[in-house]
Amino acid sequence: MFDFLDSGQYDLLGAFWVTVQLTLYSAVGSLVWGTVLAGMRVSPVPLMRAFGTAYVNLVRNTPLTLLIIGSSLGLSQTLGLNMGGGTFKETGFRLAVLALTAYTGTFVCEALRSGINTVPVGQAEAARALGLGFFQVLTLIVLPQAFRAVIAPLANVLIALTKNTTVAAAIGVAEAALLMKEMIENEADALFAVFGIFALGFCLLTLPTGLLLGWVAKRVAVKR
């Protein structure tokens, strides 16, 4: 049933490695961008709050496939922006990371905003009474506690991001979903084996992540 894996025609590990890279780069970008958005949403500046709210509501409700294809058609083919990539594959990979970051950052933002709401208001007021500005209160007092409170929700976002990387196949990124499509076309007599292999692969990527971050969430939870 699995004889086609011995032919050397399919680089299964390479495809899943691309998936892992997409996940890691997008996760770091989403964490940074989501934190910035969360800061905007609780900012005392009305313009920043309006931008953060509009961005989150617009991008979060836009299909990820549309964002990824739009980044390829709009940024690469129309504007000629190749993100520093020399080849089509490199450009597609970086555009996919950009789209995944823009999309997933909205979910990170909302998770962080819920964590910010768990921090007692009195702590922020006490910090302001000591003369700290908004940025200092946010980075020194609020965000450290907010991150500890939302590790479990962020784990769910990371797991969803891992599965969302399959959409990158729409612009030719050579990750697991694109290889699965090729294998289905070439190995029509082994469909269940192909599906089983990729289902197992994604389980091996997502289950340890959920278990590890769930354990971390319990260890660092803020006792109130």
C-alpha cells in the first residue's frame, strides 16, 4: 500500500519541513503584529484605536485564501514586489508568510486583548500614579500578565495557523498540501494511504504543540 514512498519521487519530509518553516515564521510575525494591534486597540489615541478595530474586523472576516492569492496577484504580479526572493518559490513562500502573518495577527490581537482585560484596572492606575506613560504601563505592567493569561488561547491560534499553511498551496508554495495534491493525482489507487499519511503528519505537528503549551499555561498562570 505504501510502495510509492520507496520510489524517491516524493519528498515527504521536505514538504513538511516547508510547512514547519511557514508556521514558525508566520507565528513570530503574528505574535509581533498581533501585539502591536492589541496595543492600538487599547490605546488612548482615538485614531490608533479606530485603525486597530477596523483592521481586525476587516482582515479577520476576509477568507485566508483571498488574502494569499491577493498578495500574489497584487503585490508580486501587479506591483512587482518579490519580497527579496530571487525565484518564484522564494517569492511565493515570503508572500505566504506575509499573508498568514496579516491574518493570524488579528486572532493574536483579540486573544491578547482578552488577556489585557483580566489585568486589574487598579494596577494600571497605580502605575500611572507613579508617573509611567501609556507605553511603559502596557509593556512593563499589563502585557507580561496578559501573555501569561492567554497562553492556552494562543496555542489554539498556533494550531490553527499550522493547518492554515495548507492554503499556501494556492500560490505554488511547495508545502505538504501541494505534495498531497500531486500524490492524489499520481497515486489514485492509494487515496486512503495518502490521506492517512498527511493526517498523521499534521497530528504530529499540532498535538505536541497543544500539549506543551497547555502545560506551560498551567505553570505560568497568574494566581488571582
